[in-house]
Amino acid sequence: MLQEKMFAFALLGAEWVMWLLVILSIVCITVAAERFYYQIKNQTPLSKLQKILQDFFTNNDVVACQKGLQELDGIEAKTLSAGLEAYERGGVHSAEQAIAGVLIFEKSKLDKGLIVIGTTGSNAPFIGLFGTVLGIIKAFDDLAANTAEGAESVMAGISEALVATAIGLLVAIPAVVLFNSLKKRNSSQVSRLESMGHLLLSHLKHESKQNTDIKEGS
């Protein structure tokens, strides 16, 4: 009973597998386009951010730095602003915890949807191969049903089945390229943010220590 059902399923051929691959490719392109747009939209202008931080390191004006960061868009400005806000409330330790927490949250938002592209890139060739196997099974079943035109039937069926493997590779290769590109951009942005966060925290620790020494000296 089960064998008959599985055989009937196999005889559906490779066409539905090809349509599945087409749908997966559309989904990947859609997710990748949305991710690239999200990255661009949530990237703080580096030149403006560096100027704000340089002014802060020179003047130690937390209020002015906080105001400048709030005027900028992007993950970097949002994270550093959260650190300064926490510093005003609870000191360096609070700032360190706030930056780490916001960074983890923003990193998870950056990676959102990438699993779809990565999974498609790694599995599309196997889906295409599955379609090819189904197509070959159907081709040989057609041969058994029509022996008079057996050779032509098998060759045509196998040729059609192999298209599924080709489509699988055609979907997988761009998906892997998109996945690696997005991961690299995310990694670069997170590394840049971590570097700026460490610089900010280092300065805050230095200023906090100086203020403590002044109070103890007086």
C-alpha cells in the first residue's frame, strides 16, 4: 500500500520540483533585497559619527555628544547613545551593559531572514537532484508503458529531468553569494560598532577614574 502511494508520488515527475525552486529563488531575492535595504537604512554616516566622537573625546561634553548621536540614524548611533544614557544614570558599568545588550539585539535584527537564503543555497542542489530522480523514474515508467517508442521516450524524459538539477544549481549559486555578501556586511558593521563602543567605554572609564581621583584628592 505504502509502496504504491510512493510510486504514484514519484510519477508526478520533476515539474513541481522546478516550480518549487523558482518560488525559492523569488523568496531569496526578496529577502536579500529587503536585507540590503535594511543595512543601508540602518547604517550611521561614518564621517558624522567620527566627528561627534572626536568632539566628545576632546571636550568631554556628554550632553552634546548625546544630542549629536540622537540626531543621527543607524545602529551605531543608536547603540552608542544608549551607552551614554546608561552612563549618566549608573556609571561606566551600566554603559557597558547597555552597549552590549543593544549590540546583541541589533545583531539579531541584522541577521533576520538570512537563514532562508542560507538554507536555500545549501539545499537547492539536492532539491534539484531529487527532481531529476523523480523525472528519471517517470521516464522509465513511460518506457515500460510504451516500448515502441522506448528510446525516444526515455531520452526525452531524462533530458527534462536533468533540467531540475540545472535549475537547482542556478538557484543555489546566487543564494550562496547573497548569503556570504550579507553576512560579510553584517560582520563589518558589527565589528565597526564594537570598536567604537570599546573606544567610548575606554574614554568613559578614564574620565570616571579622573573624577574619582579628584574627589578623593579634595
